[in-house]
Amino acid sequence: MRELFRALPSVDACLNAMDGVLRELEAPHTRSRELINRFLDSCREDIRSGAVSSPAELEADRLMPRLEAFLRKGLRPSLRRVLNATGVVIHTNLGRSVLARRAIEAAVTAASGYCNLEYNLETGSRGSRHTLVDGLIRTLTGAEAALVVNNNAAAVLLVLDTLCKGGEVVVSRGQLVEIGGSFRIPDVMARSGALLREVGTTNRTHLSDYARAINENTRALMRVHTSNYRVIGFHTEVSLEDMVRLAHDHDLPLLEDLGSGSLIDFSPWGLPGEPTARQVISSGADIVTFSGDKVLGGPQAGIIAGRAELIDAMRSNQLLRALRCDKMTLAALEATLRLYLDQEKALAEVPTLHRMTMPPAELKRRAEKLHRTLRRAIDRDYAEFSLVPGYSRVGGGSFPECDLPTTLVRVLPLACTVETLRSRLLHTDPPLVARVESGTLLLDPRTLEDHEFPALAQVLAEALTYRIQPEAKDM
Ligand SMILES: *Cc1c(COP(=O)(O)O)cnc(C)c1O
């Protein structure tokens, strides 16, 4: 064992051997030393545990490739580009919406110099970030006023904290949803200091249930979009119009948390059932809240639109300071909303919209192109490729159960199991995330760009033939 320990290279020898790699990665010296020390420690641990038992395993040609993989992994950023072949357009785990080119440019411009974030260029005095995009939101939703915060959860919190604190807000039990990442609407409501008054049952709530719950402490009636599931069968929800009438009869505001909240009616594309923010406002809802990075296709943000007097109250709520967006978000949101002024333009240029509405014929053509790219790049001994009809999903809790027809490239690995393939693909650069079904990997062109096909073919080839550097142990 002593001999094995002595066979390990010194830190300086490792630094020398890795000089080229470390230069390429522009690695800071202290960080490189630290990583090399950690790597050598793990080698010593392997020697002690018996995992390494012969000096041959510690020779440079075996050890240095492992060290290189360890350094590359340790020196790269944590947040990385990922190839999304799942066909889930608004993939909550993969960063939701991809921004439009104009939105990216606007964020870069805002970040790379000073800007009038809180400076009124008419008067040369202090301005408010909260008035930068409210005009556009008013135009696009028909609301009297609007306000933007960090995300939709923050929007719900601000609305309830401002309008319902210390009082009761009436919600149907059928709408007390958990929307993933253990975000539960009832918990956020409780944080606002509003008391949740639950009415009805999971599958049926009637107007009379709401009416009976109203008392002198009631501050609002609220509807929550049941984003990620759909109740089918014996099921009743009260219509928005009926709830508006009931709320207004009692001088209460009707709040609607739309979740996804689109600005376009998608029924022509076979995506029915999601009301637009404009429809909700024109049906008389006093406040509507929705996300900036779900179906809207913009940056992470929470949009609040509705009656001016209620929005004004939210603007003077001290909590707003903790929930406000930064300049890059506001810039990207403004650029995205400007695209919506021309619906055709929005559908063409906002990636989320473009992908949701991509015609099946185009998806088929693109799947064929991906199929050709893969067959050219990958040896037949390693995988069989075929085209199969299938479905994509919108994701992000939007349009649950709506199947979007697509064409998938099916990959049947021949030299490893599909589970092995899947896990190797998490370690390629960039990593590739795809669906696995009956022993095959399914690639959906809907969530890929054509220019990503060659990179996809390369990482898939690496994973199928296992030419990736053996990953050093996790750090
Ligand atoms: C997604 C969602 C939220 C939370 O929105 P974030 O932008 O993720 O904070 C709140 N309510 C509903 C109904 C949702 O679908």
C-alpha cells in the first residue's frame, strides 16, 4: 500500500501535466490546486479501501485522463446549456420558456450599460420601474392598470397581502392546487396573512357554496386555474361570469390566478380551453395574475393586471420592494410583449409560441432531417433509428392532457441498455434530456432547433459508443 501511495503523482506534477487543459479552461491557479488535491485525496481513499490495488492503475496514461475529466467537471459552470429532446415546450425543470431573440438582445442591452430603470427621461427626475411595461400590458389585456413582480407566486402573494390580509378569501376546494416543486397555493395564501375560506368539495363547487361563505370578514373571491390537472367526470365549477356577479353583488373583488395566462387564443391550433387574460378581464374579473415564462414565453415574471384602484394599493405595499423584478427581466419582458402587438410576429418569433403551434408536417420534415443526421453520424452497430408518430406536451402546467401530434426519432441502443444510455447522456457536453419508452430513447424535434442537430448527433454518438471521458467521482 505504501508503494501505491508513493506511485501517486505530486500536485505540481499534476499541474504540469494538466497545463494545456488548465490554460484552455482559463482556470484560476488556487482553484486548480484545490481540485487536484481533492482528486489525489480520492485516489488515496481508493487505495485505502482497496478499490485501487495495482500501481498500473496509477500510471499517468490511466490517471491523467481521469484527472482531466475531474478538472473539466469541477471548473465548468453549474448552470449549463441542455439539449431538450423531450418535446415538453415549457419544461419546468429545464428553464421553462426559451426567450425570443429580441428579448435576449434587450436583456443584454439593459445589462451592459446604464439605463433609465428608475429615471424619468421626460423630467430628468426619479422615475419608477413599475411604469416601464404597464402600458403594454394594459394594451394587450384591456386592463385599467398593471404591475410586474418576480414570478407568479409573488404576484399571488402581493395581491392577497394587499387586498385580503387579516380577512378571508373564498376559494373552491377543487382549486387548492399544488403546482410542482411543492408550491401549494394554500400555503402561499396563508403566508399573505389572508385566511383561506375553503368551499365545496374536490369535484363539485356550486355558486351557493360561495354565497354561503361570504361574511363581514370576506375580502375577495378567488379562482385558481387548476393548471396541471383536469377533473373529468362528475365535476362542477362555477363560471367566471357567475362568480363576478356574486362578488360584485357583495362589493368584493374577484381575483383570478390564471397560472399560464396566455395572450393568444390557441383553439385554432387544437389547444382549447385556456381563457386569455383579455377574456378574463372583459368578463369582469377585478384582478388577474399570470406567469411571464409559461405560455407567454418571456422571462420569469409575475404579471398582475386589473382595476387601477386595486393595482395602486399594491404599488404602495412595502412588500413590493421584496418582490420587484430586475432590469434584465423588465427589458426582456418589454421586448417579448412588444412582439405580441403583432400576433403573427409573436407566433413566429417567441419560441414558446412557435413550438406550441408548429404544424405536424413541419415536425415530420424536421424529424426526418434529424434522423438523417443521426444515421450519418452514428455507426449501425451501436443503434437502430426509426421515425414514429407521437405526441408532445406544452408543459408548465398549461393545457394539461392536450396531446400535440409530432414525429419522434426512436433510438434503439444495441450496445447498452437504454437506462445506461440515458444516464451517459446526462454527462455529455452539452447534456441531452430525452424520453425513454419501452427500451428506446425518443427524440422530439419540437423542442430542438435544427442547428442543434449536429451537437445532438455528436453527444448521442459519444454516449452510444461510450467515448466520453470516464467521469471522476462526484465532488
Ligand atoms: C405556475 C403557477 C403559479 C406560479 O407561477 P410561478 O411563475 O411559477 O411563480 C401560480 N399559480 C398557478 C395556477 C400556476 O399555474
